[in-house]
Amino acid sequence: MWTLIAWLVGLGTFFLIAMLAVHVLFALLLIVPTWRICERAGYSGLLSLFHLLPVLGSFIVMAVLAFGDWPNGEGKAAAAAAVRP
């Protein structure tokens, strides 16, 4: 009985560490391009570090970029150019 419990705890720990490693690798892949996008939009590149937060981090970054007013105004200029004939 105790052997089974110890085996399950060990397997759970391995699974948790594996998921954490996959999350960190995926976040590191997203940080560099997001950093560049944030800087071009006029935000601090540090905003891209929200990707390190599990689950919610990427949604925070996407929400800020999608719904926030860009300090550099690139989004406004592109929208105005699309409206003008």
C-alpha cells in the first residue's frame, strides 16, 4: 500500500516538474517577439514578462495590446489609413 502511495506521489511530482519546464520553455519562446511588439507599440518591453505567469499571463499581455491605446499610435495610424480612400 505504501509503495503505491509513494509511487503515485513520485509520479505526480515528476508530472508537475515536467509541466513547469514545458511552461517556462513556451513562455521563453513568446517573450522575445512580444517584447519587440510592446516596444514598437510604445509600451515597456517588461510587459512581455507576464508570459511567465501560468494561464493568465498571456491573456493579460494580449488584452493590453488588443484593447489598450498604443502610446506610439501605430494602431490609430493604420486604422486611419484603412478608412481613407
